[in-house]
Amino acid sequence: MIPSTDLAQLLRWQGFGMSPEAIGGLVAHPRFTEAARALNRVKVEAAADPVMAVLSRDAGHYVAASLAFSLHRESSGITLPRLKAACAETRFMSPGRARAMLGYLRHVGFLSQVSPRRGQAAALYLPTPRFIAAWCGRMRRGLEAVAPLEPAVQVLLDQMDDPAVAIAFAQRRGDSVRAGLAAATGHDLPFVRIFNHRLGGGRALALLLSRDAGEGPFATAPVPWALEDVARHCGISRVQAKRLFDDARAEGLVAIENGRLTWLEASHPFIARGCAFEFASMLVTAAATVTAFPELFLAPEMA
């Protein structure tokens, strides 16, 4: 029997949502640094898979893949028009990326195309077992990283070996990302342009944040940095990596000296809020997933 206090603790995130207050509360949590380091280590480890490495090169790739997975439901499926509409709704990326993403996911064996249903003009795509295993595994490891901030997520983690629960969580995670990005602002600010939108920026950010150490607040201590190392990890050329960090320096976001990179004060709010946004998204998703399986999680009086 799952303690009702644990469930109530997790379900309250349905009310909190991804509000500025909820995100600020996560940043202020005494174990935020621990959780943020764990989350970025998860991202770096996931990039050991060549396909997942491509999907994490920048936020656009990752969000588009997340949206595609979320569109897979029993009553509908993944189509180009639906993915275009979802991309546009985020206000984070052009709908034009949808076609390229569907093509890539098919090419690597993450999607299979089936004949359109009766009366349906657009081709229908379904996630393959390979996509389901890779994506659900990545979502589970992300949820494990948030546990220091909200131990009540363990009630969901204990059920994630159930494929139906794991798939439901991964689908709903795409829903919460879409809603959160649609409500967010600042998509055109320098930090976002360089480390979220630029090819390789997302992986470079995760790599460097995963190296954070020390007793101070998250992302305030210098970390090891080498251009060739970053380029190799991010799957981009040395020229692309140099341009990325030259632009970051020009915008006053980083300082690089003697093989060490320091995140300057202008970067700190974006780094902290970015991690907290992901944590809030996972917690909102966890609460929604628990609610979707009352027979597994909820006592009769809570169902």
C-alpha cells in the first residue's frame, strides 16, 4: 500500500504546475545542486547512444522528438500535420522542423510508417520498440534525478517497469513540455539562442554542467574545458564549437582561461531556471501519470 501522504505530496504538483513560483521553489531547494548535477550526468550518459546523441544536440531536436512521442495515443497517432502543429504551439521552433524530424526518426528505426486510416489523408507513424525502450529509459533516468527534490516520485519509479506506466509517463512528459514552452518567454535571448537553439549547444551545456563540482551554488565553479573535447562530444566541427563559445564570450555568458570555463553571472539565471523547468515538467508529468492509473496508485477515497 502506497502511503497516502506520499501520494498527496506528489499530486500537489498538479496544482503547482510550471509556474514561476514552483520553478523558483525548486531552485531554492537545498538539494537543487545535487539534482541538477545528476540531471546533466543523465544527459551526458544518454548521448552514448548515437541516435540519442543526435536527439540531444540542441533543444529543438530533443523537444521535437518528445512531441512526436507524446502524439502517439490509442485514439490517434503521429502525423506530419499534428507534429507541425505541436512544434508551432511551443513557439520554440519552426513547424518546418517536423518533416526533417519524422524523416530522421524513420531513418534510424525509431518510427515505422503505416497506411493512413480510412478517411485520413496524412501518413501515420508509430514508435518502434527501439524508440519506446530508448525514450522511456531516458525519461526514467531523468525522473530518478529529480528524486532529491521530491522523494514522493519514488511511488511512480517503483511502477516504471510496467510498460504501460513508462509509456504513459513519456507521452505526458511531451504534453507538459509543450505547455511549458508555450507559456514561457525569452526564447530569443542570447543564452537561449546559443545554448538551446544552436547545433551542439544543448550537448555542450549538459557536458559542462555535468562537470560542476565543489561546495558552492550550482554552476558557479570553473570546470575543465577544451575545444576539441567539446566538439567531439557534441558531434560538431571544431569551427562550429569555436564559433559557439566565441559568441558566448561576446555575450558575456562565459569566461575561458587556462583550460577552465566559468559561467558568468548573466548565465546563472538561465542555467538554474532551465534545470528547474525540466524538474517541474517531470513532477507535473509524474502527478498526471499517477492520476491516470488509479488502480495502481490511488486509494478508493483518492480515486
